Amino acid sequence: MNKRDLDQRLQRELPKALLLYGENSFLIEYYLDHYIRKLQAKEELLALYYDEWDFTRAKAYLSQSSLFGGTNLLLVKHNKKIPKKELDALIAMTRKTTESYFLFAFSGEARDGKNMQNSFMEKKGGSWVRFFEMNIRESVEILQSKAQKIGLAIDHYALQHLLLTLNNNLSLCSNELDKLAILGREVSSKDIDRLVYSTAPLAMEQFLTGLFEKKPITEMIGTLLELGESEESLLRATQRFVNEIFLFNAYIKLHGTPDSTAILGYKLPKYVEERKANLAMRVKPAALLNIYEHLLESELEMKRPGGINKETLLYGMFIKMQRYL
């Protein structure tokens, strides 16, 4: 199911159980908030996030009567699959009473989200939707709607500039609109340059992760260059990232589990550590060696005197690099 299908169903009813996953965290949060507001369940909901997940507690909550005759809304956020038996049991419980609902915001691998779809079929009272990253036009439309709601005067081009500055991150853009509204006047691109902090470093990490996951990268390269990254900085960041992947690979093979403090000298957030560990274990040592050699050759080529087109070299470097993965 896509966003349009979900919107059509929500006009008729609220599915008793809903799986939300994909690459658009803004829309996932939007629909979670839609349920909470529609059901007026902010005070009584049970939220279980990541390591807080407890099937026994979730089951007990859905089975009990609401304390004040309201709604039992179970909200789960996790980056790991929930076993099918547990999902099926929770979804079945939502059908037994009119006041019980189950929302699952899944932030793990898309293939794991797809594997859980069957538990959320419509015949079981559920529904599921996978979100994808929006293009600039779709993102601008959402931000225009938000700006109108809060009474902020900002034109189409300034919104595009905001999206570019924040790497098309709708959550961050939405928050910045709230802050910019304090100015009490029309907001221009110059205001955004002066008041909004660029997320280029975050975009770089996202790009390199996508590179190793063999996702399409040409558009992101262009975005990073527009954000002010140079060909040389992209090359250096890639070399650092590849080195980190190698260190994770070697450490996990020696010790069995990742420990970013031991590997890098500082602690990464748990989800970042797990993501780098997963990437590291998917890459074969021979591929890493080929990538190292390829990056060194590319660096020498980029530093060669003459009229070489560095941007063209950069695109070719990353395309060839993905062939090794």
C-alpha cells in the first residue's frame, strides 16, 4: 500500500493495526500523530521504543479495559522484526474490542518490513504502508501547506533552498519553519542562509551508507556538491568511511560483536553502530582491498596537474566502486 491508498482508507476508517515503514520518517511520524489526535489517546497510550519492547507487557495492555472508557493505543517503534506469532497475537487482540489499536513504526531493513506485511493484511483488520523519499516538488507542497497553517509567508524558491540546505529532511524543515515564523515577516533565501544550519555532514553519512547499500547515488552526489562539498572532501570522507568499515569488519571477526568505542575510540549511537556493523559484514575482504586500491588511484588521478574534470572523475569513481560491492 502507498500513501494515497492509506489516505483513502483513513477517510473511511482507522485500521485496527497499522505497520508503517520505509525511507520517510516525517510521514511515519505524521500518521502516528494522526492516530493519536483522532483517538484522543495521548494520555492513555502505551509507547514501547526499541529496547523497551516487551511482548508480555504489550499483550497485557491491549487485553485490559481502558481506565476511563477511552482507547488503548499501543505504539511500538523498533528497528528489528517482531516475531510473526507475536504480531499475529497482538493484531488479533485489537479485533476483540472496539477500543484497542496497534501501531508499529518499523525503522529496520525494508526487506524485513516487507516480510511483516502479511500479518497486517486488511482481512485481519490491519493495514500497512511503505513510504519512499519524496522528490523536491512533493516536499515543497507539504512545506507550503505547513507554512499556510502557521501563517508564514515564504515563496516556492525559498522552500526549495531550505530543502536543499537540510538535505530534503522534512522533519527538520518543518521545525525550521516554526522557528522562522518568529520573524513575523516574509522569509527569503538569505534568511535561510543566515539562520539555518546546513546538514551537509549528515547528508555525507547518508550518502556513504547508501553507496555501500548499492542504492542509486548520482542524485545525492549532485546534492552534496550543491551543499558546498568539494570533490576532494567527498573523496576524503569516502576513504575515512571505508577505513571504518574495514575496522568494524576486522573487529567483529575477532570478537563476534561490534564495539564502536573499542573500534573508533568513541561511542556511536546504537542504531549507527548496528548499521555500520551490518555493512561491514556484507563486504568481502577482497572487495575492500579492491576499493582501497581504486580510491588511491582516484586520488592520484584527481591530483594530477592539467585540465581534468574532477566532477566527471568523481561520478565514475563511485560508479566503479559500487561494482566491487
